[in-house]
Amino acid sequence: LPLLHIHLARRLDSCVDTLLATKWESCSKFVSLLVEIMSTYTMAAAQRFLVFAMVVKLSLGSAILSECNSRLPMSLSTVISDLEAEGVNELGTACFLTSRGVTTSKKREFFGIEDGSSTAFGTDTGACMALTPPSVAEVASTVVACGGNIVYYADEDDLSRGEGLFDSLGPAMERILNEDMTRTSSLIVVSSNPASTKIQLESAAASVLSSLVSSKKVSTLDDVFAMVKYVTTPEEAMEFVAGSEEPAQAQATIAATVASDFWQTTPIALSTPMSPKDLAAARQLGPAARKAAESALATVKAMAGGELVSNFGELCSAAMKRAMDDLDDSSSSSLASTSVGKQIRENMKIEIAAELAVLSDIQLELLKEACFTEFKQNLSKLRISPNLAKDMQDVADKSIAEFAKRAKKNPGSSSDAKTAFKAQLKEFCAERLLAARAGGQFRPLPRKGVTIGLHWLLPKPFGNDFRQEPWMVHATDNLVYVPPDKITDVSPDEVAAGDWRNKIVPSPSGNEMLYMQ
């Protein structure tokens, strides 16, 4: 095809896309291009050219030449080999990551991938794309294998809530920092509204970047990536991915990443030399360790099957021992004793322990549900009485003790789960007591009054005592004398005449005297 035709076809294609995006509000470029076409060609030639441009629109677009469904990042190596066989001499690699809310079908539709099991693909423009890896470890390895280049797409709901945006992007950025790849890495964000997405994404990234485990402190996405671009279509993103790297160089980077990840947990250095024995250990023990870990975890998941397992801790211990035995049986003692072999063994233990911790959390949730069901059954046996609150608390204490006893059989700490279960039972008991009281079935015991008694011994609690002070008989107090015969010696006339108290003589004995104020 003439180069002039191709050049004009590309310009016409760009103008048409611009007009469609702006809803034909500005068509000056399109008109000027048509004028240029008419001045360059005759009418018949121009008609043939327009038909040619429609064909070029389809043929010059990115066409997928190769797909692979093997494990990342090695599937990128297969795609690169296919592109090289098709005559692609320059290419670029990138890892496609998404937020939590993006579904698998949405990921396939994003690039027009029909095979849902594909893990990587390559186009005729030299763009090699690794689709979202399933695990965090594969995300980090794949990003390093792609030179730190990431194409990112976030769901609109995730952006509005600020949740699930960095499930895969966060570990990728941490690995880029630890690999010191900030000078060559790039982030291409695809969004229908780039301006709004940029504000929301960078706002959510502030808290994540400060918590990354790295010697380099970063606060913005520009500190992690040498280039951050926001585009509106996947096609624009693919244009940034297409680079000038030779296939052999890309293959070497992928191979070095795969080999290094088998034996290093600290940031890898691709230039670090490895002895032949270390290389043999990485080549043989790496796949064997991964296979042993997958087999052990598959056994645990199959036996658990989403159900509560009473001896889950023993099952985890047996799975870990089986994985270690399988690794030892698959290699010689000379390779296992190397530093690489020991590191691979330790990495496998850490990986299995991390996966088992997730399963253990699921088992604790199932145990909480089972113990809570038993707790409600025990509550239903209680008799409603004024002591119902105390009886319910006793049942709750027994259920908490039973939960703690059974939770100890799971690997890891169960203190947080015990605290949450205790709070759940307390809330449930309070709600049931309120419901019983509102229904008139439960009435608490009335409060008892407090009785206070005062006892004392005083010589004269009410005033004078005649036995102690007999000379005070004639004091001007209300003295009352009652003789043994209960008849008073004072006549009514004397009472009416004056002070009759002075006429009481002789003085009565003490035991016959009562002195009152």
C-alpha cells in the first residue's frame, strides 16, 4: 500500500474518532482533511480512497495475534515468542490490573478476549498484556517482569466509595519501590472521566502509599511511577504500551524474574550472580515447592469444603508436614542444603501458613455460628422467672468458654474472635430481656429497702436522772411523781393554787422516779 494512503487513512481515522467523541460540534479538521483529499485525488480516486480508509480502519487497529493461558509471568514469554514468529521485532509489556469490583467478564470485554482462561495476549502493534493475576505474589512478579508498566481500570462504584482500589495495585507499587524501578515504571489509568478519576484515585492513594513497606517514602503516585497517564479507551492505553524493546531482552527480564522469585523474599537484584548449583536448585525446587504447596492446600480445602472441621488445627499441621515431605522427596539433599534450597523451603512454609490463616478465619466464623446456635438452643430451655437475667448470663459464660476451648484447636490467635463472640452474646441477651419485659413476661425482682438500727447506752438520754442528782428534784422541770398506790398526794386545789411541785416531800426513791423533759 502507498505510504501516503496509509498516512491519510490514519489521519482520517483520528478525525472520525474525534468527531464522534465531540458529537460533531467541531468539524474543522475533518473538513480540511477532505479538502486535502479532493485536491490530491480525482473524484474516482477519492471515492476509492474513502473505501480504502474504511478497510484500513479495521486493518490498522490493534489485532490480537497470540493468547496464552499458562501461569504468569511465564505466559508472557510464550506470547512474545509468538509475536516474534509473526515478525514483530519491537514490543512492550504491561500488566493489566483492576479494582475489586471489576468482574471477570468485564475484564474480558475490556480487550475483546473471548477465552476466559487467557492470562496474557499480544497484538500486532507489539503490545504484550498480562491480565490480572489471581494472587498477590503473581501480581508483584508479573509487574516486575513487565518492567513496572501497569494499565489500570477502576470500577465507578469502587472509585465513589474509595474501597478495593489497591487490592492488586498496592502490592505492585510496593514491589516497584523495592525493586527501585521508579525511573522506568508507568501507570496508564483508563476511565470514562479522567479528571474525576484522577482526583478520586490520588485521594485514595494517599493513605495507601504511606503504609507501603519500603525504604523510600512516597506520598503521590508520581513518586512511584515515572509516567502517570489518564486515558479514555483501551486503544489509547495500548498505544502507550507498545514500546521499542527487543523480544530477546523482554524474554531475559521475564526469565530472571521467575528464577529470582523462587528463592528471594527481599527485593530482587537481577544483576546478582548465581552459582550453577543455586540455579539448579531454583530450577528444580521452585516448581516442586509450588506443586507441593498447591497439593497440600487443595487437600485442606477439599476436606473443609465450607463446613466446620472440629480438628482443623491437626489437619493444617498434617498438610504442612505433607508439603515438606513432598519437597524433600522431589529433590536431592545437596540441592536442599544450598542457600537457595533453604530459602525456597522457608518461602513455601510462609505461603502455606498465609493461606491456612485465611482458611482458619473462615473456620472461626463457622465456629461462631455453630456456638451461637447452641447458645440460642440453651436459652430456649430457660424458665422465665425474676432471675432470668442471671440465668441468661450463666448460659452466655458457658458458651464463651466452649467457644474459646474449641477455637484453640485452630492455628493462629483467636482472641479477637472470642471478643467479638462475647459482644454478640451480650447484645443478644440484652435484646431478649427487653423483648420479654416489653411483652410482660419478665419482671425483675423488686429492690429491697435498707433498714438502719441505732443502739446506744447513755446515763441520761432524756435529761436528769434523780438517782444521780437527787438535789435537782425541785428543779423547774416537768417532774412527774407516781407513788406505789398510783394515787397522787397533790390535791386539785393545790395544783390550782400555785407551784405544787415544791410540796412533794419526802423525796421519793430513785426507782419510783421518772424524770422527763
